[in-house]
Amino acid sequence: MSLLRLLTCGSVDDGKSTLIGRLLHDSKAIFEDQLESITQTSKARGHERVDLALLTDGLRAEREQGITIDVAYRYFATPKRKFVIADTPGHVQYTRNMVTGASTASLALILIDARHGVVEQTRRHAFIASLLRIPHICVCVNKMDLVDYDVNVFNRIQSDFEKFAARLETTDITFIPISAINGDNVVTRSKHMDWYTGATLMHHLEHVHIASDRDLINRRFPVQWVIRPQSAQHADYRGYGGQVASGVFRPGDEVVALPSGLTTRIKDIHLHDQVLESAFPPMSVAITLEDDLDISRGDMLASPDNKPDATQDIEAMLVWMAPEPMQLKKKYFIRHTTREARCIVNELKYQIDVQTLSREPGATQLGLNEIGRVSLRTTAPLFVDPYRQCRETGSFIVVDEATNNTVGAGMIIDR
């Protein structure tokens, strides 16, 4: 059974948490005690109906203010597919939380309030979804019940979003009119919108094609751990554990170990006590090699005739996630796959205006939630690919040396 990772995003009060609650409720994915708990809480707060948003808004501050602050993850399954949903905040000040939830998603649910249409935060989240190469976008025009299920409202919002999305690198966009609070077109088809002939949201989520989203051509295996049991049963065992970033690995394949450049062949691939015939992303496995090579954490196995770029100079789009602005020439840690080094930001080439998508040169720093193109220099070579080719080897995080806080997330671009 396939797994779909998705996130909900959009402006504040567009109904993201309520939509997730409706999906869980109507697909029978809520335990009785959970439903009883949110029912009692809803009554205590004087709500006329069960507030399904309480299923994801678990923090006290979230329930008091009726907003999402942190990223909430929910897991459920239908007979056709498993799902991991990240409920991300809508407020501008929590855009960095949205970036965190979007980093592993294959589909973005962008909610739009039918009364307000496309607003600034809608455009911001759509741009970030495009920047993070989320391959599938589903635009849910919510609260259709508050505009009398008017088809003209839906058509106008779809047209406005399509005009903005034409400048994004996104091709798969689906539009669905819904009412999350009433369940219209969420799991069951709405009786109030007979003018809509498309699929319900649940049907779309169950059938969207994700098998070809991952890179199965360029073989990349960042080594996370050298496995040496030192036991009588496995006296000479030396395996290399990690998660396959891209490509397909099979016993007998020739691989090159980076940074040494030495070549060998794969002897076996292990998953617990199983011996596998192949490994592909996102499997976590142990690989043994025919030759004993000097390989440690941070090294990478790849195809000899198709290697990543080993470089200390990186061009990237950087999302700044800290209240303290990014400073040129300041020393930071950079973490890329399983490798870590120090780095400095040599140049901020331009900043992106997410409203107009225009490039604004001349900036000297990035503030919280701002996005720009930067040039970095690292103290050790990293084994990188463009983010458009492989999200795992094309992304990195920047960490403050003093606080050990993650302050930036980067996507490597072609030079």
C-alpha cells in the first residue's frame, strides 16, 4: 500500500484544521474516545456543533485563539492508501513552520476562503510549495456554503489562482469546491454543487499518481552509520547503514565511494534479517561491499559514471527561519544529508517578493520568513545535486553555531 505525505496550507481561518478533522471523521479514522473528548470540549466552549479542528489544534494557545501555531501531524489510512497529513499554520509569522511541514510532502492542499479569494498568504504558500518542488497541488475553495455554493465565485477564484500559478514551476494543479464544516465534496459528493463534476477530495487523494515523483535514476546513498556488530555470529561483518536518497541499488552494482573516489561492487543489501534484491527511496537499509574501503558517516555511495557534484561553493535559494537576520560572512553550520561542515554566506544576490515574484537586488540580509538567492562557501566539499533533480541531495539546513538552532533551509540550484 502506497504512502502519501501531504500538507494543508493557506491563510489564517481558511479552515485547514477543520478540513483535516472532516477527512478523519468522514473516513472513520477517529477513535470513539477522541470524538467524545472533542464533543465535550465543543459543548464546554458553547459551540453549536462538534469542532473538528480540535483534532489537530492540540496546544492550549491554539485552542484558546482558534488558530494553528505548530505543525500537527495526523496519520490515517483507507483501503487504497496510507496518509500522513501535516497541518501547518496560516499566519505569516509561522511561515517557517509551513516550510518544515512542506519539506517531505508530495501534495499540498492549499485552502482558500470563498469569501476572500486569493490573498497574500495564499500566494506565499503557493510560491513556497513550488520552491520546495511539491509535485502536486490541490486548491480547495472552502466555505462554499457561505457564498450560497455559487459557481461564479469558484470560477473567479480558480482564474485568479491560475494567473498567479502561471509564473510558478508547478504543472499539476487540481481545484475542488468544498465546505469542510459541512463535509461537501470532502469524502462524499455535495448535493448543493451539482455544477461540479470532478472528484471529491478523498477520491483525489486516493488516486493521485505519486509513483514517479521520486528520482529512481541517479543512485545516491548517504552513509549514516558504519555497522560493526563485533559478535561471534558476525565477526567480520561491515555494513553501511542509511536511507536511499535516490536511484535503485542492487547486489552486483558497481558503486563509487565519495570522497575517496574508490570503486567497488555491492555484495548484499540487508533490511533487518532480510536479504533484499534491491533498495530504492525512501528505504533505510544496510549495504555491504565486496571490498574493505575507508568509508564513514557523511560519505556517499553513487554510480561511478553518474556522480553528484563535489563542491565547496553552493548556489541556493534560502528560506530564513530565525528572528535574527542572516548576516553575510558570519560562520554557520551547514548540514547536508549525513554530512556536516561550516559555511559562510558570501553573497545575497537578490531577495524574492512573494507577492509579485519579482527579484529585488541590493539586499544585504534576510529577515524572518524571507527568501533569497545566496552563494555559500563551505569548509569541506558536499556531494550535491540540483534540488529539482533530487530533494534529498539538493537540500540543506543552516544552523547557528552559538544556539544550535536551525536558522535557514536551502534548495540547491543549477549554476
